[in-house]
Amino acid sequence: MKRRTALLAVPALFAGGCFAPSGGDGGADAADRLRVALSFPPVAALSPYTDDALLLTRVGAAETLVTFDASGAAEPQLAESWEFTDDRTALLELRDGVVFHDGTPMDAEAVAGSLNAAAAADPGVRVLRDVGLVATAVDDDTVQVQAAQADPLLVQRLGAPSLVVLSPAAYADPAAPDPVGHGTGPYAITAVQGTQSATLDAADAYWGGPPAADGLDVRFVDDADARTSALRAGELDVVQGVPIAALPTLTDEQRVVTTSLPRVTALQLNTASGVFADPALRAAAVAAVDPGAVVDGVFEGQADTAPGLLTDDTLGSAARTAPVLPAAGDPAGAGIRLATYDDRPELPEAAAVLAEQLRAAGFTVEVVVQTYATLEPDLLAGAFDAVLGSRLTLLDTGDPVGYFGTDWTCEGGYNLARLCDPAVDAAVATAAGLTDPRERRQAAADIEAQVLSTGAVVPVLHEQSRTGVAAGVQGVGDDPFERQVVTVATSPGR
């Protein structure tokens, strides 16, 4: 109840038209524009070589050559089709009739130039690290992309938001491409007001047909309660990231578009040192955790109980193998430090619930809550016995095998459980060489079982995204990768 009382006090912060349209004349034409709030501000003037790339795709200002379906498989976007000519080379046929927002045609030279600029970026673009990508225009409509060595994920990489295709004029400064007026999406950026807002107008020449709205007036608001309050007050049409605590405060005038995500909230146990270096005590912790209490109590049913680290959509037709744990030992009061972060508002409360479950099983538990930025160095250093965190399992390429490589191998860069199991490493290395998507997903299912059998992690839930929309708004993106919020079909309904 206290959380809801505080929330209701927020609208006063936005009195006086803080969310009034910034584009058009604010009169009759404004009725055909969408007022949008996204959950984080740009950090690098919307350069796609940073996390700002997600902002570009969420407002429909830029597009990649491919996109992903719910399982993470590549689907056409600016490229209509592709084929591998050998294990490190692919040919992509470009979509006809695509024009950049500045009026120049999207031909193979422009696409190759955009990809090569990303490959040469310093610091490097994450999805192209160690790939050695070179793009070449074969003819006006065909682009060849080639890696330095065999790469089964070569086409998948082209769906990363950092590889949005911009017109040649965007690269006056190769280190920081300027997307303003240079994308291919349904909306063209016309102005950016620092970290506060951006204005976009409909791109009438968009290859997917005329957008349903005349433009977007976008605000970057990192306060989730403030975003939701402005939606409830009628000052916004589309709000990304409605918190669970705010759902009961919405009226019949608003609704929430909910999408299941390939993002797992899990309790990771430090296998390298401390209490959970003992497999029997890890098994005791696994047995103690009841995910349902977190899903139903903390998340109020607004999450999916995790069948494993990966979602059913991610695995598709792949068959899960049941994990086999060692016999559980007696905790006998063993002390553990459980860390989580408050950037995601439900995590501290979830950690408290799990701590009580572990105490009931015989552990002594101390809970540490900090911001993620403060906590991350200690997380990576293995300073805690257990970590409750949230992790996207399909990463940049829509490929679950990559997630296991970074999070669950001896040399993984984000191995918070500090797991080092030669059998897991060997399975990940074998799976990384598979080219058939179905074979890769079955391999991922098998690796999941291997990891769970070590007791290094307890999957708790898979998260859902919640986009709030005003009365009449239709066509908001239902994207499990959270890369599309406003689409060509999103209409104000006013």
C-alpha cells in the first residue's frame, strides 16, 4: 500500500504540460502524433555503437538487415533473403525500393559501407568482436559479408541493434554515426534534445507502407513511476516498462501489452569458493527454493515460472533433459551472503523471499542490496556466495549457445557462478560449431541440463515486458527482444 500511495503523488511533477508534444504545432495536427516515453536516456547522442542503438529500433528510426522470431531465428528485414556460400561467407539480397530518410537509395554500396564502418569502430562493436567482418557490394542489390574464419552466426549477427543500416551521410564522424534523418524505419528523427527528448516525423516513403501516426514525440524518463503516472494522467500514449506495483493504479482508460521475454531471473551459486563449493550444499539450496512464491507473491503473477534457464519459445521443438543433482547435504547453519541489485525493483523483495526459504532449509543468510553499477565488480570477482540477477539469454545474436559460452564456461566473461566444468565447456565448444538452427537449439537444451545438474544455478522465473498504452492506441510492438515498441502499425486512435 505504501508503494501505491507514493505513486499517486507523482503526477504533480508533470503538471504544466511537461509531456505536451514537442513536434508539430501542438494543435489539431498533434492529435495524429504519438506521445511516447522510453525507460532510459541516450548516453552517446544516439550512436548505434552504444546501447543507444536500442532506442533507435524502439522508436522505428532505424533497422537491421535481419530481425528475429520468438526463438531467435533470423527473419528478413532490410535483407529479403540470404545464403551461405561457404562456412565464413554469406550473400544477402536486399529489399527493393528502400530509401533512407535523407532520400538516398539503400543500395549494396551503402549497406556495405555501413557494415564496414561498424567493423572498424573503436572501441569495437560487441557483436563483431574478433569476427573480422568485411562487407562487399557484389551488385546494386547484393551484399557479401565475410568473416575471418568459420562463423555459423554470421547472418544472426546482422540482427544486432548496433548494426542498424544508416545512409552514407551518417558517417561524417565514423566514430559516432549520426542517425538523425539517416535511417530507414517508419519514423525519421528530426531533432534530439540532449538526453531529454526526441522528435520524429512519419517517413511517407517507408518501404513497409505509410506509418499509422504522423510522428512521435519521445521523452526519455528513467523513473518508472513517473512514466506510469503520466500515462494515467493522459499525458502519454505509449509507456515502456510499467512496474508491477503500478498495475492496480491504471484505470479502464489504459491497458498493458505484456510479452514474455527470453530473460531469466535466477539464483546463481558460487561454485569456486565458500559454502557452495560443496555440491551437496548447492543441491540443498536448489531443493530449498520455491519459485512459485516469487512469481505469485513478488511478481503478482506477472512473470512465467522458469522451466529452465531458457524459455520454451527459445528451445522450440528441442527436448529438455531433466537435470540430475547430487544428494543434498545438511546446511547446519552455514552462513551465506546473497547479493542482488535494486535497479530492477522486484529483485530485492524476491531476494528476501528466497533468503527466508534458504533459512528454513538450515542456512544462515545475509542479503546485500546495492545498485548494479556499485555491485558489478564484486559480482564478477566472486565476492558473494549467491547472486540473484536478471539476464537476457539470447544476447545480441538471438543464439542461446552464446549465452552458455559467456555465462557458464571456465573463461566466460559473465560467469557469476564461477562454474568451471570441463564437460560443459566441451559441450559449448561443440555446439558453437553447429550450423543447423535446430541442432543448435537441441544442443542448448542439453547444455542447460548439464549446467543445472551442477547445482550452480536455480532458475526462478522468466520476465515479461509491460508496455502501457492509452485508450484507442493500437499496434504497439509485441517483441520478445524489446527492440520494437513503436512500429509502422502503431496508431494514436484519437
